[in-house]
Amino acid sequence: MDQQSEPGTVFGATIPFVDHCGIEALDVRAGRTRLRLALQPEHANNLGIAHGGALCTLLDVALGTAARLQAGRPVVTLDMQTRFLAPGRGVLIAEGRVTRAGRSVIFCEAEIRDAAGDLVATATGLLKPVGERPGPA
């Protein structure tokens, strides 16, 4: 299922920091959210590769978008474990997915790959839905 975002939103949510970072929502396929970050000089560390903070942000957004679409309302990250596996360069694609959803918390996984498909970083996260629950449909 393709689900394009409105310009300036991430799957329907307006998140100014995500827009500032240059993260773009691509689509939702088979329950996975897909995001894109075309690295710019301001995303780099002193070695000229993606700064760990940029990668963590991309992973957090991938976790959060998957959890938010599952919950049907905003979520906050309670815990995130990150693994950096290779230098990030060029255009990065992140995918997030829910691995288990409970009543009060949602477990998710995310990964980032480069344009060649090589794994750059992964994360697992525990997210909590906040705000009002959606009403019956």
C-alpha cells in the first residue's frame, strides 16, 4: 500500500524538526514505513560521514512513524537501542516496523540502508501512544 505524505508532513503528522532535518516520508508497504534522507554537509561529522545524531534521528522517526500508524495517534519514544554498522553516505533509506503492540506500549524495529542496499544502522525501540484514543470507526 502506497501512502504518500502531504508536503511538510510525515504520514500526516506535522513535525517541524523532521522537516528541518530534511527527512522525507516515502510510503508504507507491508506495514513498514519508509523514509529518505539525502545527506547534506550539515549532516556530517568531522570525518565527513553521517553524524550519529542524524542517524539516530532518522531511526527514531522510522520507529515513531510505524508506531503512530499502528496506534492511530501520536507516540513518544521511551527507549531506543541503536547499532551503528557502517558509515552513512549519500542517500539513506530507513524502514520502521512494529514488532509487537500492547495496550500501553509498542515495540518497533528500524534500519537504515545506503543507496547500494548496505546496512548502515539499526535500532529497536519502545514507544508509548499519547493523547486521546481514536473513537470507534
